[in-house]
Amino acid sequence: MKITPPRKEIERYLGYRGFTADDTVAPVIDEVVEELGKNLQPKSVHKVFDIEKLTDKEISFAGLNIGSEGLAKNLSGCDKVVMAAFTIGHGIDQLIRRYEKTNILKAACFQAAGAAFVEEYCDMVNEQIRCYAQATGHGIKPRFSPGYGDLALDLQKDFERILGMSKTCGIALTDSCLMIPSKSVTAFIGMYPLDSGIPESTCGSCEDCSLAGNCSFSK
């Protein structure tokens, strides 16, 4: 699986908005993309669950009872939900640590490229999930991750318990529920009946996010 994020996404994570990287940064990005491409170890795991209860503030499925207005809004109209975990592996963390000691610009470019690469990988797996959903008469909602909006970060522990991330993807959690490797993502993805009249969403869209309009990383 070849992962090739748009160049503008790497530049966006570096803070470029409305203009492109200059002649100092652009060649460093090229070097970073080439080197990172040789050190990727993408892995993912996901499971689909029936939603048992969905109100404007609460969602229940898979033995979980989650209080979150943001997630409830995101899952509005859904009868199923996917729990998914994605990572591009430990290679990126090793590269960032190496260059933090010798080349801070390159380390920053690796941070930005890593974020863009894992997001692109998420979108690629997301498309596979969308195809599965479509085959069962469903569309999918944009991803919604723990720690986003009012959704508690400690739900990461439930992702580990239910998906076995450490065994399936090599994703471990710190005491503060951050993920190792750092360029990893967990997310809920809602599935809604296509005959429900809900417009099909674009994966990765910011439209349904509770932070829409207030996020410096919005697309």
C-alpha cells in the first residue's frame, strides 16, 4: 500500500496557509517524504457494532455508554458505528528523535509529514470501510476521535480493550492515554442507512465537527 499525501497537507501542518514553502524548506520536505516513505509500517484494525441507544447527548453500543454531544451529533441518523485504529508505525518517531538532535527544521518537517501520512492512510482505510458500508446499504459519517471536542480522551482505553490495538497494530497507550507510535489515530465512524435520506458525507470532512470554525487544522 503506497501512501502519498498531498504536498499541501504537509505544508498545512507546517503552518503554511495561502502560500507554499520557500526554497529553504521545500527541498527539506522532499527529503523527508522520500525517507519517511521507506520507514512506514502502516497497520489498522476496526470492528462494526450496532448502536443500541442514541440521544442528543448519549450513545450506547458494545457495552459502552458514552456521554458526548459532539459524537452524538456526528452519529445522528446512524444505526451502526465502527471503532477503528490506524498507525504508520514506529519509524517516524525514531526519525523525529534522531533529527531533533541534529536538524530541528528536518525534525519539524518529519512531524508535519508524519501527520499528513497517517491522515492519508486513515482516508485510504476509510474508503475500504465506505465500500463495505455501501455493500450493506449504508453510508458513513466523518471520523470522530477521542480527545476531540467533548469526547473524553480516556476512551482510548476502550479502543485498546475492544480492538486489542497493542497486539493487532502495535499501538500502546501512555498513562495519560496518548498513543505510541505518536502518528496513530483512533476514531468512531458512523454508518447510516442510505435510504434514510441523509446526504452522504465526505470522509475527513470538518463540517460535522463540534470545533468547526475554531480549529487551526481545519481543511
